[in-house]
Amino acid sequence: MSADRDDIEELLGAYALDAVDDDERTLVERYLEHHPRARDEVRQHQEVATMLAYSGTPAPDHLWDRIVGQLEERAPAPGPELARVLPMSGRRRITSRLGPLFAAASVAAAVTLGVVALTDRSSARSSIEQAAEVARSARDSKVVALAAADRTVGGEVIIDVDGHGYLLGNDLPAVGSDRTYQLWGVVGDEVISLGVFGNHPETEAFTVEGDLTKLVLTVEQSGGVAVSQQDPAYAGDIV
């Protein structure tokens, strides 16, 4: 299957909700390996899906039919489980699943495709913060403090047993508008990107699969990078 850049860009929203076929998925993943801005766009779609999954927002009437039309009939029929969320790195794909919340998935898909707008971001932000606190209190969750070289703590990362992760970045100093914080995880001998979170993160969501041993936060150019050349701004071991 071949396609030009515009065709692939149009698939990013559908890809974020796993509403693409195998050929399209392969095409998009190859494209994402070399385009940090596109990876950031996919991550933002996934973050909206995660926030709405915890918000309990009801889906508007007939929304799924409208989404199918936008996807040119590539979308699957509504099912009991939210579509896979696929954070990307420069080297490998990490897959994960959210909970059985189709209504939230429908709203997230609509936002992704421009069918509806997210009109109450503060409520969604509150929901994701609550989800982070629930993850913190869970017995099997990992809580990792991120510290600078001088041992100054700049934030925390919480990862629950299902691979839902949260960066608590309110204490991180803001960087320039042309820069962004990017979170990396070490799995074996691989370093994978877990998300690009802007120049002044708050509580940010991501998903991950695999046995992480270390987390590193770097400051990169806006949009993020496939492979970092920067020294860690903050780091923490997962024990």
C-alpha cells in the first residue's frame, strides 16, 4: 500500500483509536518513526481519549454513525472495550488497553475527527488528576520521583498495573514556548518515548507496556524527537 503524506496525515486520528486496517497501521507507524510532530498529534488524541475515559461524558445521539462516515467506513462497530491506545517511539510500538468505556471512546473519536469539540477541559483535567490519585493509592502501582542531577525533585510518575501512566509535572519549571518536555522509558537495552508533554506540563497521561527500569525526562525542541541527544533534565529508577 502506498500513500502520500496528506493521506497518512488524515489517518492519524483514526490510528489513535485503532480504527485502521493492518496495511494502514503499518503505513502510519513507519511515518511516525520519522515525524515527531505527527507522533505528538497522535499522543494528544490519545490523551483526550484517556481523559474522557475517566470523565464519564455521555456520547451525543447518533455520534457513532457520524464517526463512521468521517472514517469512510473504516471504523469497527462499537464494542464493549475501548480501542487500543498506541503510544509511539522511534524504535518500537507500545500497546495498551483502556477500560470498557465505549461512550468515552466515541466522544474521543469525535474530538479527534473534528465532529465535536471538547468544551470543558477543566472538568476533563480534574478527571485525569483523580485517576492519577486512584493509581497512586493502588497497591501494585509504581511511584517514581524524578530528580535532577543536584537531586532537586521536579515531578513524579505513577504507573498502575495495567500500564496507565501519569506524569505529575506541576513542579517542573516552564521552558521556552519552542521547547517541550519529553518522557522516556528504559526497557532492557531500549530507550522508548512515552510522550511529549509541552513546555509546562501539569498532570499528563500516557500508556506503556513492558518492564521499565528507568524513566528520563528531557527538554527537546517543540514537537519532540525520535532519538534524544540531550542530557536528562530529570530521571528516576523504577524499583
